[in-house]
Amino acid sequence: MSKLTEAKKSGQRTLIAIVIIGLSVYMGFTPLYELVQGGVTGAVIGSSFAAIFVIVLTMYLLNKQTEIEQETKKSYGDNQGGKRR
């Protein structure tokens, strides 16, 4: 299996995991949010949900960026005949 195919499959698995985590957190917070009925407590619960989702999404994006940078460095090193500046 080529590295590109491997990277795509890994990305798809991570994206599916993010969706599952997002739905799980949403379903977990929904009963709590309905119990509180808005107000300041509801705003805190809503912002907690948003913070958790943003953290997970940021982790995914940073991992992807790191993978891309590593591939770029590896490709750059291969194109330079193994010499790096």
C-alpha cells in the first residue's frame, strides 16, 4: 500500500472519529442542557460543548499539518539528493 493511500485512510479514520466524538458529546450534553433550561448555567454548558468540539477539531488539524510538513521535508530531502540545508 502506498503512503498516499495510507495517509488518506488514516485521515478518513480520524475524521470519522471526530464525527463520532462530536455526536457523542452532543448527545451527552443535550439532556443536561434540557435539564438546566437556559440561563447562565445553560450558557456555560453550551460553551463547554463548543470548547470540547473545538479542541478535538484543533487536534485533528494540527496532526494533519504535522503530517504534511513531515512529508514536505522528506520530499525536499529526497529532491536534494539527501542533502539538507
